[in-house]
Amino acid sequence: QVQIVESGGGLVQPGGSLRLSCAVSGISISQYSMGWYRQRPGQRREMVATITSGGSTIYIYVVKGRFTISRDNANNTAFLQMNSLKPEDTAVYFCRAENYLATHWGQGTQVTVSS
């Protein structure tokens, strides 16, 4: 059974930082592209950042230069380092593992950016 558990969310002031973790069990993430998505209040889920099994990354333009996605295949974990957070980054952040065979989602972690 595949389990994806996000952690590291919380309340942070504008300009602050958070590091999200995505712990995966039941599959080897080395065979998957890993992605972070978010769903802001009243909006559709959107891609924030992805990293392929080979390490290539893509970011949505509004987080470029502020967020960094990374992966640790040995520990079956992916990360999202979020710096210079803005109120508009407030959302539920989801981790996704995907390859040509399957897509797996976590339950999400809430990030709230507010003073």
C-alpha cells in the first residue's frame, strides 16, 4: 500500500520560510517524478514544482527564486523549501508521485502566511 505523508506546514509571517517534507512508503520514489501542488482557497489545485527522477526541475513562475524542490531517494522523501513567503502562498500543499504506471497523492499540509 502506497502512503504519502506531507509535513512541515504551519503558520508563518510574510517573508518567513518553511520546509515541507513528503515521506513516501510502498514505492521507491527513484522511479517517480515528484511534485508539489497547492490548492488556494476557492481555487483549483495547481502545480508548484516538480522534479524528475533525473533531477530536472520545473517551477510555476510565481515561486521561481523563492521555492526549491529536492529529493532524497535513499530516504524516499521529497522536500519543498519555501522562502520569502507571501500571503498569496497560503494554501493546502500536496505531494504527488507520478510515473507512466501510476499517480499517488498525499493528503496535504496547510500553509498559512499571515501577520
